[in-house]
Amino acid sequence: KNDICARLDFIVEPWFMSDAGKSSPGSTEFAEFQKEAEAEHGIMFFSKVEDVPPVVEGKRLAIISARTSDNPDLFASCLEIGCHAIFLEKPGAPSVAELKNMQESAKKLNVEIFMGFNKNVSKYSEKAREYASANAGTKVTFYHNNNYEDSPESLGECFERNAEGMLKNMAIACSGCELLQRFC
């Protein structure tokens, strides 16, 4: 019995597919992952959401796991290409106002939003691992894009990229999570 109800068709990776990202730490590993995913699974890679082909059949789910400041634009692009549902990693946007705008845009298009996705520690990630271990031939790969060098020098750049700070980041996540769950 084939009970698979979803498949991964496309990956959008703006950083490693950019000129600057192609020579950054982690780029070699990403290139190897891309080559394997394309050859073994037919997954297509793009540097921009807008380049993803239109929905031909079924429904499309987007999982946005990016820098907080990039999420509103990525979210809007996912709506434009016809996504039916979006998993949005917390906090979702730099401000509650942006989350509200995202929510209103999705509501107009009848797109469901799921907030609080937390990469490899989420319940559905655990269930995917359990499913893979119980079903021969199933392969689940979790790839984390942590493109910071493991050095004291890169620490400043890490904080610069995530300038909203942990407390604000989590406070927005709590407010946004409540907001989106109440209305979606």
C-alpha cells in the first residue's frame, strides 16, 4: 500500500545559489546535496520562489525556513505561485504588523498558515524519522543551512543577521502564533 500523500518537488535556496553564496562556508556540501537530490529524486532547485513552475495538479505546500527579515517577501511570493498552505517557522516576520499583513493576504486567498515549524525537533519531523525507520526504502534527509563559520569572528555577523534579538524574536513568535492560530 502506498500511503504517501506528499512529495518534495522543489527547493528554493537564495543564498547558496547566489554568486556570493556559491563560495561561502557550506556551499560545497549544499552543491553535493543538490546534485544528489536532482539525480536521485528529480527535485528541482531555484534561487527565487518566482521561478518555481505553476501548480499543475494537486495542492502545494510551502515550508519557509529562512531569516526572519526575509520571510514576508518569501511568504508573498509563495502566495503568488499558488501555494495552498504555508508552514512558517517562528517568529515568521520582524514585527506583529507584518504578520498581520501576511495573515490578511493569506486569508483573502483562502491559504492556510501553520506557524511554529521548528526544523528537526518538531513533532512531524520526529514522525518522519519514525516512518522512515519503519519502512524500508524510505529516506528522510534533514539539511540545516547554518552558513556561519565556527569561529569567534563570525559570531558578530551572526548577531548582525539576526539583529532583532532573541527576546524580541520569541515575543513576536508568541504574538504571531496566537494571532495566526486564532484566525486561520
